[in-house]
Amino acid sequence: MRHRALLLINRQARQGQNCLPEVVHCLEELGFDLIEEDTQQPQHLYEVIIRYQHEVDIVIVGGGDGTLNAAVDALVETQLPLGILPLGTANDLARTLGIPNSLPEACKIIANNQVRRIDLGWVNGKHFFNVASCGLSVKITQRLTKQVKRRWGILAYAIAALQVIWKSRPFSAEICINGTSITSKTVQIAVGNGRYYGGGMTVVHDATIDDQRLDLYSVEIQHWWQIIPLLPAIRRGRHIFSRGVRNVSGQEIKIHTRKPRPINTDGEITTYTPAHFRVIPSALAVFVPSHK
């Protein structure tokens, strides 16, 4: 049986424009009838998915984590299963799910029809796959222009981080979780649903995208240079054992700050504090490798 698929390729993604003919050929050879739509403006993805929801069986999104984030709310509403083609710079959700960067292999995974239901994070009405955060990561996001990511690839994250770390200043936040209120003086708060974010950094060493919990860490340092020794541990998710890093987990979290602070979800600034976070268990079906 041939599957009807809505194909959404972000041509502005790092590999988007050049890979479109290969993707279309590969999917058609694997038995898909495709409806192709332009996604040069990711903010329109919600409308496109809603428009075609009764004409297709699945949605295939080619792009990075930002493109996937732009589609997630419509995917939740329609409950159409998601196929992922990693075409972005970081591809952290694909990494979490074990989906390779090879496009032919990623297409075969979708065709194999192995589905896994994953959790989603939710903050102030916006769903997210990987991480929502405020503080240092927002400044890094603001530095990561399309031009920088296209030129430097995954190294763009490290370059942007080095440019902003030395300017970081602590801010006060109140964190409410599991019936407890915590006052924090921090440069970075991250709330993770998945495992990887920010170009391969790990939220927590044992996090999975279907563990029905959110993992929060707060970097509570006084001087910018104190974050430098933490960077290798953050890469592996072992930073939670370091002095100056607070780690808590739960299903619902609230964060208040003195003034509204921007929050990025999967690398895109989408809301502000005060922030109300929840985990939505088994929220979405995604095609994954058979061993996942």
C-alpha cells in the first residue's frame, strides 16, 4: 500500500535546497505519494499541516530542530505521525532518536513504519521536543544567524558560545517544582524533555525522550570564567554532578523572574517568563530505527 505523505522541506536549512531532488526520488521509490509544500517561512507550517490533515497519512519534515519546532503544534493537533529528514545544522532531535544524517537511510526509516511515541515539553502553550531555556542560551541563539550556521556548521554553536560567555551576568529566578520553591542566582536555566540540544550537548546523562519527566539544570556561578571547566561535562550530561550546577526533575515546573526574560524552545525564541512548563507523555508518534 502506498502512503500519502505531506513533504515539508526547509530550503533555507543547511542542506535543504540541494537535497530536495534526492529526497523526492528516494521517497517515491519507497512507495510514497507526495504532496510537496514550500516551507521558506516556517511560521506557516502550522497552517499548511492543518490544511492537508485529511489528505495525507503522515507528515515528513526536512530541516533542523527549528523547523521541527515550527511544525510540532500542528502535529499534536492532527496526531499525524512524523517522519524526520535531518537537514539542519545540529539535528538534535534526530540524534536523540538515533536517526542518521544519511538521507537515503532516513527515508528508509520512515518507509519501515517503525513508530515510537515520544513525550513533548510544553511551556506557556508552546510544545517543544528537546529543550527550553533562558539566560546564556538565548544570547547564543541570537548570535546564530543563518549565515553563521551555513558557514561554520556545527562549529557555529561553539563560536557563538565563546562570543557571549564572557559577557554573561547572573540573574535571579524563582523555580517552583514538586511543591518546593527555590531561589536561584543563575546565568542559565534549561528545561529538557529530550536528550540532546545545542549541537549535541546533553541535558542530563540518563535523559530519554519518553521518560515522562522534565530535567532542569541551573548554572549558578558568579564569574563568567567558571563556566569554562563545565563545558566538557555539559557535552556529556555530567555537569549535574558539578559544583555550581543545580539539577531537579519533575513533571511540572514554574519559573518566575523579576522582569520578563526570553525563552527559546528548540533554538527558537517563542515565549517569555513567567514560564509554566509541563511534560506531555506519549504526545506524538515518530518514525524511528527498528532498534530504538
